[in-house]
Amino acid sequence: MKNNRIYKMKFSSVYPLYIQKAEKKGRTKEEVDEIIRWLTGYSQEELEAQIEKESDFETFFNEAPQLNANRKLIKGVICGVRVEEIEEPLMQEIRYLDKLIDELAKGKAMEKILRA
């Protein structure tokens, strides 16, 4: 695992940045939460518990109840890298989340973001 620093980052420290990015573009915390729940299978209570216990990204994704099978439909570039080509499974999960938040901030409709 060469990206250990990212894996050990607290999800709770990045979560407010996701909300801030969305809100700057007129989107809501509720939409951010919906995206995270869709991707990970966490309930709202479980998501809040992960934030409260300050889980790192590795723990956050390893403890995810049910990663959404449709996440493999997420395509595109984030941080200059195509998410569908990332080989490290954990890094790919993190980048899927980044990509979904990006799509939200760019004004995409929720049903498109959630691959409905």
C-alpha cells in the first residue's frame, strides 16, 4: 500500500470539505450524505458514527456494510487519473467518492450521480 498517508487520513477531516465543495455550488449536506450512503451502504446513523469515531479512510471503507455494485459504472478523471483504471482497490474506492462529489458540485442530477 503505497498511498498509506491517504488511507490513514481521518474521514471526519475530509467530510466537511466534501460538504463545503457541494454547498459552494448550491448543493446540500443531505445530498453529500445520500451519495456516501449509496456508495458504502451505511445508514445515516452508521455514517454519523464513523465520523464521530474519526475512522480513517481505510477503516471507513473496510467497515462499509455493502459497497454498491453500480460503483463500477463510475468513469472519468479525478486528480488526473481515470478512476476506472486505478489498480489499488482502496484508492479506487476513495477516488469513486471524490468523483461522485465532483459530479454533485458540477450540477449533475442525483439520479445520474447515483447511476440510476
